[in-house]
Amino acid sequence: MRLETFTVVVGSASLDQSLSFRANYVAVDNYSNQWLYIPDIDRFVQPGRINYVVPLYGTTRARAQFLTPPGQTAATTVTGQTARLVYSDS
């Protein structure tokens, strides 16, 4: 099993990195008080959600950004909070 781990920081640039393999899953730990958007699957991960595992269907890029979904109210931004994403091929 191959894994690559990335950290996204509130107040910093979005995550957009190449993976060294085709990822079939990502496990997300959103430690922040902000929504995290994963564009490859058009899914929002709620603030505080830990060990949220979703299928990716063989993506070769790690992409995510803090973004509030339509109809939701954004919490006050706390710069420096993080989300961790672990991409896996199995």
C-alpha cells in the first residue's frame, strides 16, 4: 500500500500537488473550524470531522481548499488551523 500525506493550513494556499501513484482513497482529518472542499469528488468535509474516508477513483493529484458550501455560514477564520489528507492506492 502506498501513502502520501499532506497538510492544508487555514489562511494559506490551496493544496494542489502531484501524487506519485494513482490514489483510490483519501482519509481526511479536518482539525479546523472551516469546511474543507475536495474538488476531485465535489465534496465538502465539515469542520472537526476526523477519519473521513472517501473514494477517489484513481486520481493523480492531491487537491483541497478551505471553502464554505453554499447555504452554510462560515465560522470566524482561525489562521493556522489545519486539515490532514492521507492519499492511498488501496
